[in-house]
Amino acid sequence: MNWQYYIDLLAQDQIQIIALPIFLLAIIVEWRIDEWRQLDLYKRVDSWVSLSMLIFTGIVEFLPKLIAFVIFVNLHEISPLANVIQRQWWAWVLLFFLDDFSYYWFHRLNHEVRLFWAGHVPHHSSVKLNFATALRQGVGERVHKYFFWLWLPLLGFDALMIFTVLSINLIYQFWVHTELVQRTPAWFEYIFNTPSHHRVHHASNIRYLDCNHGGVLIIWDRLFGTFSKELPEEKPVYGLTQNIDSYNPVYVASHEYLSIWKDVMRSDKWINRLKYIFLAPGWSHDGEDLRARTLRAKLDPQE
């Protein structure tokens, strides 16, 4: 196998690299506005951890991303639709929706399967929400991420086309990590993921837990029952239900894997060990059920 061929082909996806300096500039501008208005949106050590997570993610993701790209190329070659779907305008539009649908389920299961949550939790570990938090990506989730997009090359979309739309989706998501924008027009709020919707997603309030998983679109959350509106009477409280109180980047990236291991080791039955790995965070065989759905049901029995 000619790995260099695939690396060169994948290197054509330059969108995220081009966007990175724009992201850094946006962080500086938001930070300066924060200082000017004294909004307390930033904490320097917290932002440093976020930037460290970005570096960790880039290192960890390289091999899984390359392997996924190779698989995508080969799946596309055997697709019966490969000669039908090229790069027509309608194919890009269709791929946009299919990609966002894939992202919704990837993101939702990152919250509902504890093993996946262990890879995603660094992104939620900040008690601040700002543009720097957007770069605090989950490290471990990069290992399983691309599994959720495997069906797209079989539908005839080529690998580079898929990765390009993936990049566009992530770039959009950067801009919803802010408290400076309160509301967008009602029609936009109904269709698209917005800062208001994403503040809910990052909140640790019981009412908001595990809601609003959409990437660009919020319609999937509305369709599948995971949407929650930001309420003026309940300000989002960012971070985890039990914050880790650590700014060690290695610990931030790995702490939930350690917690899973401890729970597995203290269980005396294999079925319970598997549940600690594959059920939602908060499940316990010998304690209170603290899963998000259980807590929300107690808060509002009609949910």
C-alpha cells in the first residue's frame, strides 16, 4: 500500500489549517472584549488547557484519520453510486445534510455511551464557554469518530469530499462557543445550532444535560427529542456535574478512562462491568442512578 499517496491526497484538505489563524484572532478579540467589559469569560490557565487539548488531538488523531481516509477511498471504489455522485452542486448539498446527521449521532452517543464519553469529556471540562473552549477537543474520541461516517463513501461520496464537509462542519461549530451572542433571528434559531443552543449543551444544569447535540443544524435534536431551549430564568452553569478541578492537560484528557477502570475493578459481576463501559455516564450498580435522563425525569416527571 502506498501510504504516501493517501497522505498527499488527504493533505489537500486544507480548510482547517486555513481557519486556525482566524480562530486564534477571534480568541484574542473575544478576550480583549472580555477584559474591556469585565465579563469574566476567560481564565488564562483554563485557556492554556484548551490549547493543549488542541495539540494533543492533532497528535492522537493523525493515524486514525489517515486509516479512516484509506478505508473511505476503498469503500468509495466499490460503491455502485460512485459514477453517479460526483461533485455536482446537489451532491454537496446532500452530503451537507448526511454529514450533519452523522455528526449528530456521533456526538449524541459520545454523551450516552460512557466509553465514548471518556474520549469526549475534555471538551466539557472547562467551566468557561468561549472561543478557546471550542479548541478544547476530545482526545480519545478521535479513535472511534470516523466509524460514524463509514456509510457515506458507500453512497458514492468520495473521501476528500467527505473530509471537506467534515471540516466545514467543525469550523461552523467554533463560532457557537460564545456568550457574546445572545440570540439570532427566530427562524435561524429554529433550524441552526446557535450560541444559545450550544450554551445549553455545555451546561451542567440538570434541565440541560445531554441536549442539543447538533453540529450545524439543530433540527436533528428537535426530531429525536434531545432539544432544550435556553431559559432566561436558568442561566447555564458550565463544566461537569462533578468538576475535576485540575489544569493538568494529561489528566484532563484521561481522567474519565481512569474512573471507568476503577468502577470496573470494584464490580464483582461481568454484566455490571460491561454496563460501566457501555451505559451512559452516571449509572451505578450499587449507588444512585445519576444518568442525565434519570435526573431530568426526577426534575420533570412529564419528560
